[in-house]
Amino acid sequence: MKIIILGAGQVGGSLAEHLASESNDITIVDTNGAFLTDLQDRLDVGVVCGSGSYPDILESAGARDAEMLIAVTNSDEVNMVACQIAHTLFRTPTKIARVRAPEYFNRSGLFQSSSIPIDVIISPEQVVTNYICRLIEFPGALQVLDFADGKVQLVAVKAYHGGPLVGQELRYLRQHMPNVDTRVAAIFRRDRPILPEGSTVIEVDDEVFFIAARNHIRAVMSELRRLEHPYKRIIIAGGGHIGERLAATLEHRYQVKLLERDEARSAVVAETLNRTVVLRGDATNQELLLQEGIEDTDVFLAVTNNDQANIMSSMLAKRLGARKVMTLINKPAFVDLVQGGDIDIAISPQQATIGSLLTHVRRADIVNLHSLRRGAAEAIEAIAHGDERSSKVVGRAIGDVDLPEGASIGAIVRGEEVIIAHDDVVILAEDHLIIFLMDKRRIRDVEKLFEVGFGFF
């Protein structure tokens, strides 16, 4: 596929890295020549230096025969204008844009072919907000991912000493929970992936990914670790777009306080929110945190735009007694450095956003995709089409599907029914299959499974 990516920053660069390794024809456009040189040295991509909103620059990047434009510069306006020009002058079939400012979403009908023709809008702030809210809903989870409109979820937890299943083979999971069907999709042990089998023994500190119907998640978690009490008190550090959205989403179910150091911004946020207590102050101020009861806080969320401020305030909050600390970190290299110590969960907005973008780039009918383990693995929701003659999966039992190495089917969603994958389950047309892929480089092999060929007549 011929794809133009506007923006060579962290999201654009990471996206190019994902797509270039899959035999796509990628051209990256950015005004920063140093970013482009670095990417060209590392990846097999074309580069064009200039503004993606200029027609001549888009033409130089190959817009006349491009199949997709992905605009992820730091400017909403550049992204929107680029999509408009790609549509008007070059008739680019698919246009994806990152739009941050919530003000653009207050007008219905703005993003249509007759106005601003963007086919898919990615809002990083909303993606991250949804991600954090799922973590808060399931205390103790490291990652919670929705599939099939939330009917089924993939959850990552760390196995703790004393968990009923720790030290036992996976085959005993069904005996422990005869009324709950679940499947362990993958285990990461000391950062190395293990494709689980019935004889696999769960060890302390294993990172276990399991899949189950939404209403069974807490029961499965209890087998791997001591269940944590539901969260009640939350402190959010940072009143930007993410902090404001989080508070607005959480304030009706939890006791929420928000700290914002800028006086003007704190006043704006206080006017917008209804039940959240908005305080003007610095989240790295120990006296302020103690004054606001940090020792009784269930979750401390650091979501400012400054990685250093987020890390320092989170470490301080943890040492002062916060039960759980979640930290937004923009530099991917920092994520692995800080998670697991004083910081319980490090959240990369780039990885969350890239998952949303890749959903719309994949071939076949892939309707959902999540990047796992900082991009090392992927979880995919694909729809099976065709019949036994035209499809490589329809009409076949799961055990007979020729999956690439390192891939496993975790569950099938059939209408409203969630069916946990077992070898004898037969796949039907229009089933939604949830697939775990250990090696993202094998994604093309998975896509080929779901491409419908010509049947025999």
C-alpha cells in the first residue's frame, strides 16, 4: 500500500516503523530535516521536507497515486488542511487525521466530505482517557483492552505470590473456575514471550494476558493475584485536555481532585467540571499533597505535558502513601525505565494512538487492533467473511486453522455471544475473532488468512 505520513515526530516515526516493515511504500513529510534524516537512516522510506499542507509538497510525496494519507503533525490545522487538499486535488481514497483540540468536535457535520473531508479522526486525548478509565475500572490490571464493543476484554495482570494458580499448570484453570470460561493468550516472563500450553506453569511476577467476557474479568484476576478493593479517591495532576477529560469522565463515580499550576487554566477547568475539586498548585509540592490527603488516595494520575514533572510527582505521591500511581510518559524510552518501581503503570500516549491508527491501515476486515508490550506484540479483532470455498478460516475448527507461528485465537464473538476459543470450535461467517500475535512482523500472514478469495463455481 502506498501511504503518505505527515509528521515525523514520535507518533509519525513509530507508525512508519510499524508499516515500513510490512512491505508498504511509505513517504514521510515534515518540516524538520533532522527528523527525516534519522528516519531515512533507520527505515526503508521516502522523505520530503516541507509543510504537509502545501499542494506542491503533497504532490512531491506522491499524493497523485497514494492510497492513504495519515496526518499526524503537531498542528490540527495543518492536518485538516492537508486532508482537504488531498481530497480536492488528488482524490486520495483514505484520509486519517489526528485532531487534538476538543473545540473542533463541538460542531456536528464539520468533518464530512462536503466540508472537511476526513475519513477517520484520531483524538489522542480521548484514546488515552478511555485507556486510563479501563485501568481504574479493574484495580490491579496492567492493561485492559476492549473488543467487540466491550463484550470481551483482554487483560494483563502480574501474577503475585499466593495467587491460587501461581505454581500450577494452566490446565487446572477450568477446575478452579468451572463456571467461567477464559483463555490465557500469552505470558511474558522476564520480558520474554511464552505461548502458553496446558502444561505451562505460572510463576510469580509473570505478566499474564488472558481473555474473557467482560463480566468474568474480576473472577479470573482473583486466580492470579489478590483482588484489590475498588478505587474511591483519585487525584489528577494536570488540567490539560487529558486531565480535564479524565475528571469529567470519573467525577460521577469517584471522589476526584485535580491539581493545575496555571491560574488561568485552573479557572477554566473549574468552570467546566461539576463535582471535581480543582486546586491551583504544583503536584511536586509535598506540603500540598499531604494537605490534600495523598496518604488516603487510591490512584494518583500524573498527566501533564512534562515527562519529568509527571515522573517526579508520581514518585513523590507513591512515597507519601498513594496506593496506586499511573504516569503519562511521552518519551517511549522512559516507559520501561520507570514502570514497576515507585510508578505502578507508565502510559505511553504514542502506543495507544498508534493502535488506533493501525486499525485503519490493516488489510482484510480488521476492525480493532491494540499494540501490546510497548509495540512488541499485537491483539487483533478480525471478521471472518466468505464461505468454506472462499475463506481460509470459515467452516474450519480453530485447531485446523493454519495460524502463523506465535499467533493464537483467544475468543470468538458471535452476535451477542462470547465463545472462548477451544480447538473444536468451528468458525462461522461474520464471526469476530480475537487474535493474539506475539511477533508483529507476522501481521501480514494473519491478514492473508482473512482475505476472501474466489470460490469454485
